[in-house]
Amino acid sequence: MKTNKIIFWITTAIVSLMMLYSAYQYLTTEEMKAAFTHLGFPDYFRIELAVAKLFGALILLIPAVPKSLKEFTYAGFAIVFVSAFIAHMSNGDPISNAMAPIIFLIILIVSYIYYSKLKKA
């Protein structure tokens, strides 16, 4: 049980911190603004995605959030990671840019598996 909690919190913290960091970058750096333009997204999408990532990270980190909302957040983040992979691959970006979202998707999946294990216990 203790090992499950440790794995859950480490993976959840990694995903949440990455989401918080990327949201901050989306809102504050010209490089991210240029990256969204490069990928063909409108500027308002960058802001919407930043806000969604902020809320999602908080939802994953706050234990009192209802299970259904957490599961919705896991699904949303999975869609974000898969979409980022597709966007990078579609634009001919280096494979390193495209693989980062897949790595975080794997970490997210591990977090969800251990979240489910803890809820069953």
C-alpha cells in the first residue's frame, strides 16, 4: 500500500509540475507563442490550453477532488499528450520534440493505474 502511494504521488507530481511549468511558459514566453504559430494553432488556443493545464494540475494534486473529475482530467491530459505528439509529427519537428509528450503520457498512465489501485483499497 505504501509503495502504491509513493508511486502515485511521484508520477502525479511529475505530470502536474510539467503541466504547471508548460502553462507558465505558454503565458509568458515568446518562444511558446512562436511554437504555437509554427504548429498552426491560433493564439487563443495557447491561452485556453494554459488555463486548462493549470486547473488540471490542481485537480490531480488535490486529494478531495471527486473521482469523476479526476478521471475526466486524466482523459483530458491523455488527449493533450496524444495531440501534441500528432501536431509535432505533422509539422516535421524533430523526433525529440514528438517523443516528450509520449513519455509524459506513459507517466500519466502510471499515475492513473496507481490512482485506481489506491481507490480500490
